[in-house]
Amino acid sequence: MITKQDIFSYEIDPKYNTSVAYFSMEFAIDQALKIYSGGLGFLAGSHLRSAYELKQNLLGIGLLWKYGYYDQVRDGNALMKSEFIQKDYFFLQDTGIVFTVTVHDAPVHVKAWLLKPDTFGSAPLFLLSTDIPENDDVSRSITHRLYDGNESTRIAQTIILGIGGAMLLDALGIEPEVYHMNEGHSVSLNFYLYAKFKSLEEVKKRVVFTTHTPEMAGNESHNYELLKEMSLFYHLQVHEVKYILGMQGDDFNYTLAALKFARKANGVSKLHREVATQMWGNNEGVCEITAITNAQNENYWVDALLADAFTNGDNAMATLRKKELKKTLFKEVANQCGKLFDENVLTVVWARRFAGYKRADLIMRDWERFEKLVNNAQYPIQLIWAGKPYPGDTDSINLFNHIISRVKTFKNCAVLTGYELGLSALLKKGADIWLNNPTMYREASGTSGMTAAMNGAINLSLPDGWVPEFAADGENCFLIQPADDHLPAEEKGRLENENLMHVLEKKVLPVYYDNQPKWFQIQKKAAKDVVPTFESGRMADEYYRVLYQL
């Protein structure tokens, strides 16, 4: 039997003695462990790293994805395509624990693996897999692909994460004081807890919830009858679920249910808390939604030499180190695109999870003006795009490939594939400008700009997500003026493109080339302002103080 000493390799700090089980569909712990897709995973990974550094009594529960999210590669025409390649992880410990979870009224065997804390410097992480010989092919496929496009498989993944994770804790003899749902994917665990504790009030004493999605369509929901057939409600009937939670209609919304099961919830920025409250606050029985702004782990992300240069106010060293980091990034640009970038040229990077609302192509909206920008001999510029679309999102994949095709002939524009932790770090350390231009109020947090600022990449951003809590325009970043909220989407896009180009042409480029001391001051202030406020040690501590304590 695996013991607590096997799980925790460190002595718990009494300050963080409350026991927490942290459920998440994805964790970005290390490049070698490819079980994440984007920001949700990056956030969960940084959380577990800081929990380890602070010696918190917290463990993670996730799923061991056989094929990961997907491998982002190129086809014969150098356009993006998705490949699903088996992953093997010999650094995971076999716990020897196998148990069964009911899915679609049939037993599915689940095996538990452990990522020990000292492997990558994270809180212990249990990963569940159904890809074992005891299962048939359909059951084995449940943990094959993160966010599988098949609806029944997606529901089964939710059951394995939530109910399976709770059953694992019972098998380990662990009864956490807090069950933390990072997004609604683990909502099924509440039905297991309801069967165990017999009342909604008892469940609410133990459950907290973090919501990440500020658009209704992004909050997962499925038909009640289908969920009942799939066994997501554990032993409850549909009418019992509706009665207990005070929910009606034909579809069961994961986020709404989580807000009714939890004693307290949080949005992931102050602005997002306002949006989430507007979205859900009028529903009877939902818990309080507070704000705990996302953050990222400095020790994992920051370049130590660059950080020292900012701390010491050493402009010459910061400039030298930044150029070295740009050269490293540019080797990857040459490797993928056959283009030789210049470390002396201002480099703008747009890189994050690739979704339509993030508007990767906003800078290209006025094509004639874009061509003038990239051909400007007085103030030369280099642009890099990277990001992973959901493999079933045809529109986003088409946009990704459209950008590849449109900028292919420009020697100073590149689109990179393989956007995972390793490439993300290269881009943040090698960028001069980190571009962020989502449709306003749809970016819950947007943490990539935090780690960019830690590495001397100045944010050029609309004031969405975490940015309003950080931004001092012209002092630690450059802000893009948002268009009026009441304008049609097309007009907003046109105006925000104009505003973006204006800031880039009239402020960013002149400062970079004509006023290097000011550029350094902006970099230095950004690095100072982002840590510790947007460092995940603050966030992990705040979760204990605000969300986990009764």
C-alpha cells in the first residue's frame, strides 16, 4: 500500500496544513509530460510547482493522456496538421492501484500513476489511465486524447477524472478537507461525494471551484438523459439531480452545477470575477464568486541572468542577454521556416492557445498598412506567431494556415509549430514585444503575458483579463485602446486594428530604436511589477487564505 511518505517527499508547512485535492483535466508541469493543451494546464502546472515550493498539503489529480493533446506538425506544403503519437513516461511511479468506475452502466478499470514531487519540483500528482489490458478497446480509449471530440468519450473523461479521482483518494485512505475543481471537468466528483455524505450541505463544506471561461458557449453542457445513461450522476436519477440543485431544462451545465455544489468559487482575474458574476449570479443557489488572479511560477519560467540584470539596473547586461536569448529563438525560426532573423531588430511575438476570439490575425486586418509595417526600412520589425488550435476547430486551423500562407514570402515573418512548454519559453525569452489582442471580456486571465514580462518582453495588449491589474501604459507596458463596447463586432475589429498599429508605429518602434534607456526602464519596471504580484507563490498562498479556509 502506498503511504503518505511515498506521496509527499517534504514536510508540510503547518501554515498550509489543510489537505487539498486539486482536480484538473490538464497539467503543464514539464515539457517531457505532454498532458496539457494551453492556459488551463499552464496555470495548473505553475500552481503545483508553487505548492511544492511552499510545502503545501496539496496533491493533484488528473488523467494520463496516452496521445497527449496532439503533436502539432506540418504537412507536405508546410501547413499545420495534427498527429497523435503515443507517449511513454518511465519517470511515473506505478502505484499498483487499480479500481473500477462505472461508465455507461459498465465497469471500467482505472490504474493510478504518481508523479513524485522531486521529479520536476511539483506537488504530488496522481494520473489516472484506462488504457490497461483489463479494459476493452472502447474503455481503453477514454484516456487516449485530451478533450476528445466524441461527446460520449468527453463525458466518460469527466467521470474518470471526477468520480475516479474521488475513488482513488478513498483507495489511498485520504479524505481531503478540500476538493478543488479547476474548471468544471471534474463536476462528477460531487455526485460521488453526495452519495458518501448524503446532503448538498455536506458536499458544499468540502468543495471549491475555479471558473476560467467567460463565454457561455465555452462552459460545457450535455443532455441530462445522455449523462444519466453515461453514469455521470453516479447513483442519482435525473429528477433527483434537478431537485437537489434546483436546475431545470434539458441540458446540464457543468459550470452552473459546480457553482451550486461549491461553498465558494473564484474567477481568475478581478475583471473575470465581474464577468462571471454577471453570467451566473442571477441563478438561485450559486455560491459567492471571488477573484484570485492567475499567476505563473517564476523559478520555472524566468531567465536568471536577465532577471539579475533588471534587479541590478544593468542596461548593458540586459541588452546583451536579451540578444543571446533572441539568437536561441531565431535558431528555431531558421530550423522551421528557413528564415534568418536579426537579434538587433525589434521582434513581436503573438503566441498562445489558438482560438478565434484571441484574433491572431488582427495585426493583418489592414493588409496594405501591414505590408508597410513589415517593409519599413527605418524601423525594421520581425513577427512570429505560434499556438495550438483545438484539433477539431476547423476555423482556427484554417486561420493558422492562412497566416502561414500570407506571410510566407516575408523574410521577417514566421509561424512556428509545436507550441508547448519548451517553445513557449523560447518565445517569451526571445520576444521584445508580447502581443495580446483578444476580443474584450473574453480573456479570463491570459497568463502568457506574465511570464513574458518576467523575461524582458514588453506587453502590447488590450486591457483584458489580468492586464488592468498590472498595466501602467508607457511605464511597464503599451496599451491598445479598446473600441466602444456598443459598436458592431466588425467596426470594433477595424478600430482596434487601427489602435494597435498606431501604438506599434508611433510608440513602440520609436522607443526601441531611438530611446534605448527608456526601453530598458519599461522592461525593468515590468519585471519588478510582475513579481511577486503575478507570481504563483502569491496565488498558491491566496488559495489557502481565501478559498480553502472555512
